[in-house]
Amino acid sequence: MKTIFMAVAAMLFASSAWAHDGVALEKDFCTVQAGPYAVHFSAYQRYGEEQEACDDIFKTGATVFGLTPVDANARDLPLGLKLVDEKGGIVFAVEPKPNTNGILTVERDVAAAGRYKVVVTVVDKTGRAFTGEKAVTIGLATFWNQIDYILYAIGFVGLMAALRWALTHNREPGLHPAE
């Protein structure tokens, strides 16, 4: 019984790490490489629980996009962001500009579900622009943006099976239901 409980708990807690694609920077799939600059990309939506996304953005609609240079020395450099659809059309573009806190944050409405490309631009002190790209999905039901629900369902089924087993197999000898 304890083993089943531990397995269910491990699955439920693992989902929070999977939602951010891991914790360590070298395994951080939210990082976009723009020339020599690593930039952390994130997206938030204000539907219910606020949760960071970077590969699979759950819904269409109002989304807050953010860029943060990983190296603190690069935070005074101009940052730009562009969202491009599958056909190469620009959904929105924010031209590179310096940001007072070193973080570019922009809220935009993405109306259509689909596969997109995020293009990050960093302009160094000499005026040279570096770009990096990252593929994202917005509003599509993919395995990874459904993982929390899948794990909750597996956990619920496992808990019900463990409860049924505990109620039917842990009787003392001589105790039988009334007939």
C-alpha cells in the first residue's frame, strides 16, 4: 500500500517539473540561443492558475510573452521578439529596444491555434544583431500540455485501485460480511 502511494505521489509531483521542462539551465528547453547570448523565453496566460510555458502554450488568447537574458551583463542590451506563424506570416513583432529592468515583457492576443516560431533578437553594444528561434505550439492539444491531466487521471485510477484492494484484502480472519 505504501509503495502504491509513493508511486502515485511521485507521478503527481513529477508533472510540475515536466511543465517547465526541467530545472537546470543546461536542460532548460525555454532558453533560446541568439548568437553568444542565451535568453530565457517564457509565456504566461491568465486563465485560472498562472503557469509558465515555453514549448506548448495551452490556449489561444491573451498571452504575456517574456524574454530574460541569462547572463546578467547582457540585461542592458536591446531585446526584440517576433512571433511567426507556419506560413511565415508575422503575428506580431516588437523591435529591439533597451528595457529598464533588462526583461522584455509584452502582452499580445494570439487568435489562431497552431504551430509558431518565436524569433528572439539581441543587439550587442556595437549594434550587431543576433537572432535565435524556438518552435512553439499555441492552443493545440499536445501530450506535454495535457500531462498534468493525464497524471491526475492515472493517479486517481491508481488511488481507487489501491483503496479497493485495501478494502477487499485486509480483513481479519473470521470477519465476514453479514449474509
